[in-house]
Amino acid sequence: AADLLGEGAATFAIAPAERLSSAEQAALMLREGPRRLADACESGDWLHVDVYLTKPLDYRALLFAGSRFDPQIMAWVAERGARVVAVGGAVSGADLELRYRHDEEATVTLLAEVLVAELVAARWWQAHEKGRHMGAARTNETPSRRRAMRMLDDGMREVFALYDRLPARARTTPCLGGGEWS
């Protein structure tokens, strides 16, 4: 999955409306960890908005399966030569399907499917730390869940350390009605 998604200029996460949070979290992990261009879209919206990105880009998508719009999405990506990794369900035409035990249960899906993007992000981040560009150089070393979580925790600690270095006046902005935004 990491190799297939890493070959394009950006990675797009697509999910049904009820699980848009999974696509948003996936895109966030890809942006924050390995600093990869990534965006999220709801499956139905994709047909009116992001479909246009499949023509000018080497389009790579992480499709969280289960939307009634999946067949239409796959028709467009097939016509335009885009590549898709499907997560949590059978999706006809996907380049790769990643299934996991009990992926037909809504609660399991909501909790487990984002792990795919987190592991892809961890792998790209690890390759970046070794001086390789994501997608340009491959590594067969997939980090363990523990190592991936440690990498994400280290990144968060670095963000908080940088935040702590900011002067207090730079951390908040006065609001119109009084008080402050942080």
C-alpha cells in the first residue's frame, strides 16, 4: 500500500459520509508525519469535486469502502488511470484491497481502518528519516504498530516542544467580544 500510494505527487483519502472522519484522519497522518501532500473527501462529494484531480495528476487514493458511490468512483479512476487502495471491503477495480477481521461491523471499521494510513505514514516517515524520498526509494521494512506509534508520539512531542518555545503573546489572539483564541 505504501509503495502504490507513494508513487504519486499526493495521496487522497475518500470515505463514506458517516466515516468522513477516517478520511480526514488519514490525510492528517500523511501530512503531519512524513509531510506528504494529502487531502480528504466524502465519497459522494468526490464525484463533483475531486474527480477533476484525476485527470491532471498521477492520482493515488486510499478508498475507505462502503459507500453507494464506490462503483462510480471506480469507473472514473479506471477511465483516467488513477490508482486505488481499498480499505475494509471488496471494491471492484481497486489495485489493492486491504481487509481485516470483522470489517463488516461498523464499530470495528471506524476504529480500525485509520490504522492503514497510520502505518503507511509511519513507513514513509521511516524512509524519510533514512534519507530517502517517499516513493522514490523503497524499503521493505514496515514498522511494527509499537514503532509506528512511537514515531507518531515523537512527532507530537516535537510539535509541543516547538509550541512551548513560542512567546506567550504568540500563542493567543484577542477575540472581538473579549477573551482570547489559542
